[in-house]
Amino acid sequence: MALRLKAGEPVVWIESVDDDWIVEGVKRIVGAWGDCRVVEKIDFEAVDMGESKRRVVWVWQGAMQADISVAEKALLMRSKRLRAPSTVVVLVSPTSVVRPATLENIPILSAPLPSLEARQALIKLALGAHVKDASLIDQMGFATAGMSRLQIYRVLMRILIESRENAEFNSWIPRITEEKKQLLAANLSLDVVDDVTKMSEVGGADELKMWLSERSQAFGVRAREFGLTPPRGVLLVGIQGCGKSLIAKSIANAWGFPLLRLDMTAIFSASDAPDAVLRHALRVADAMSPAIIWCDEIEKAFADNADTTTRRLLGHILNWMQERQSSAFFVATANDVRHLPAELMRKGRFDELFFLDLPDLDSRAQIFGIHLKKRGRNPDDFDLHRLAMESVNFSGAEIEQAVVAALFTAFNRQKDVSTEGILDELHDIVPLYKQREDDVKELREWASEKTRHAANNARMLSYFVH
């Protein structure tokens, strides 16, 4: 920004959720060599009138969509000037404002959300007289990741009042986390997911688990000093019900990172510009890193026959995946990748593509044990091998369904669940494999050449055999 102002670019466009902070920054930059004039409504005749020995920078603060539409012609004329004018217009707009197509030659600078150091400085400034514990302030700095300066200040003031009115108040961090969830919910495109699971509760996928374990420590300073860059992400493809979403949740739990679900449906249906909503969501994701960013069933958002808006949003995603410097780990899942654009699956976007197939015999036995244990039963009391033998071509979700159905039946009959009861339920379920066998085989054939198998014994098995 400083270089553009000094170079005298006719129009500098900055989008930010903290426009007061941006304005103060412009004032500091301009103060040494020019005059800065801040206005909420700009008059281009006044901008171009008068002489000044020093360059004048007009800061148009809080420019909204309707204001820019009215000023579009004047902005276009200014942006086309070849010689550096004596006056510069700095347009500061919210992230929801869309740049008209006629103004595409004006680049938009996106102001970053505050860094950890900036957040901690703001917290000390706001709470210095009330919170003396330095370690608590450090924790607050981490807890406020992804929030703007204004949001942080307002949240702190609300919690400060609450703490004064409640003598037993001692929960700054949980309260900040709860406030942040509400802010993200208002954003619509990002959700904080609390329903994470342990990696031990995921059956099978041993090769994928080992791959994730090897990268779990690659986000720290030691890894950087060793020459490693943080892992970028993984694409999980496979048959429905085979644990792709469960894996995404378990990564967050295993690595101790927050899990943010990127809701592409909400982005596409945003009343404001989807582009602006997506850009803001990705900025928040970067600011909250290290974090897991999860996009479920990504093929539904970016089909290969996409319209203009979809291709534009895909471009934003691809650019972020390729160029981001943060430690955000992107996990995307897909049931049918055959219609995904090739550029999304190119090496460099994701670190690896894993295929999750229907579980084999050992994995099915393990999955039965996991779901029985989750529901208060001892897996050793059941014939897991027999259950696994009778559930060939069942997905993990279908196995869970059989266990739950058997529990309902046993409860209704005032008995405890048994191996025989689960077998009865298995025989009533028609697995997806039988309904869509040709599709499953076609997906396996594609995956055999283009992905890495999540199960460590997958290379030894024919992809037509379980």
C-alpha cells in the first residue's frame, strides 16, 4: 500500500473489515510527504480542484456498493490516467463490496486480519488494567485468531462487563471461543465444528493414518528449521459412507487444531457477492491457522460443467491453495471425482489424493468393535469375525446402521443386543454396493491409477475383491 501511495497511483482500492485501522495506517504513511483528507462521501470535483505544494491523498472511508455505482464513471476516468496526478483517491470498502467489471484495472488490496502480535497488543491495551496474568493474555491472543480488531475489542468489553458482574467468573477463553463461533455463524460460510472424533474411532485406513501421523509435527518451528514447509492438504475420494468426513474430523482431534467447515452452498447463495464472501472466509481461515479447513463433497460445488460464477470461485480456491503462506490444512472430500476439474486435482494443490474403499474383512471387524464400544458394549462379547464375514461390501456407515438398528430392536424386546441380533439387521440392509455396483467398480478403476489407497493392503488386492 505504501509503495502505491508514494508512486501516485490515481486510485488505490483497499477492502477491509477494520476501516478505522486502515485509515490510521494511511495517515501515518502520508504524513511524511503529503496531506491526508478523510471523507465518508467523495466529491470528485473537489478532489481535482485547487493547488497544493504537497500531494493530497483523499481517503474515501466506508464506500458501499451503491456509492461506488454512482461514482463508477469518475473512478474509471481517474484510473486511466497515465501521469501521476497531484491527488490520490484511496477507496476503503467492506469486504462485501463487489468491484464493477469496468473497474477491473484497479487492483483490490485485501487488508489482512491482525497477526498474533497485533492481537496480543490490542488485548493488553484493552485489558491491561484488569488482567495481570501474562499467560492468560497470550492464550487470549491465540483464542481471538480470525477476528478483526473491532470484533476483538467489542468481545473483550462484553466479557469484561460480565466478569465484573459475576464474582465467580473465570472463563475468559471459553467465552471468547463462544463469541467467535457466533461471529463465524453470522459469516455463514464458515462453521466451527466441535463434533470431532478420535483417530482410534476410525476403522481401517491404516496407510492414510500413517501418512497423517508423519505430518502431524510438521507445523512447528523445528520443522521449518529442518527445511519443511507445512503440509497443504489432502483430497479424500471414495464410496459414500466409508469415513471421509470422519477422517476430516479426526485429523483436527489428532493434531489439536480447530476444525472449520467451508460451506460452499452458503457462499453460492450469499445475497452479497459470493466472491467477496469466499475471499473473506479464506482470510479468516488463514488468520486462524494452524487449522483444518474442511470442504465436504467438493464435487457438488465445482462440477466440470460449471457456470461463470462457479469458475470464478474455483479460481479463488485454486489461487489460495497454491499461494497461501499460512498453516491452514485443507481437507476436501468427494464421492464422485470424475466430474471435478482437472486443475483441482493437480499436484501442488493437495499433497496427496487418497481413495477410501469399502472396508476389508479386518477393517469391518474393527468398525463393528468401535461402534459397539461407543454404545457401552464390550466388543469381546461379540463374534466380530462372523459379523465381518456376513457384511461383505458394506460401508462403515452401513455397519453402524446395523448396530444401531439391533440396539433399537433389543431395547424394544427388553433384551440386550447380541451377535445374532446384529446379523438379523445386516440381512435386512441392501448395501449401496448392490444398488450401484457398476458405479463403484468404475470409481475403483479410476482410483487404481490416479490415487493412493488409504488401506495399507490395498495394493495387494484386486480392486474388485474385498
